[in-house]
Amino acid sequence: MAGVVSMRVEAEEIISAVRRMKPQEREAFLEDLLAAISPKYLEIIREARRDYKSGRIKSHVEVFKRRIRSDTSNGSSMPRSAPFAFA
């Protein structure tokens, strides 16, 4: 192929470069990487964008309000299923 340069890059070099990225750059890079190697990931993103455009979205409160109310029915202020709740 014309215009293509091939070179060997060690995994450690890539990891080091990713660690030096700013958080937003790292997140964007990882999303791009997932998109490049995973057709399923791309389809999930497309579906989410269609849902968002058509208004089929719920806020965090709408999704978790009912669960939090039912999970705190034991009298505790923390949901029973919270993995970080301490007795």
C-alpha cells in the first residue's frame, strides 16, 4: 500500500503514552480504540444516539429512584444492595 508506514511498537510504550494523557484525552482514545476493534460497541453507540435523538432517555434519578426507595425499606439510610455500604 502506498503511503503506509509499518513500525513495531511495544505494548509498554503504548501503555506509558496512554498513562501520560490527560483524562479527557485518555477517555477519547480508549473510546476510539474500542470503536476500531468492536463492531458490537459501535452498534451500541449508534443505538444510544438514536434513543437520545428520539427522546427515549431517562435521568439517573428516574432510573434509580424506585430501586433506592425499595432498597431502603429495611430502615437503613443506605440501600441493602449497595456494594460499598458498611454495617
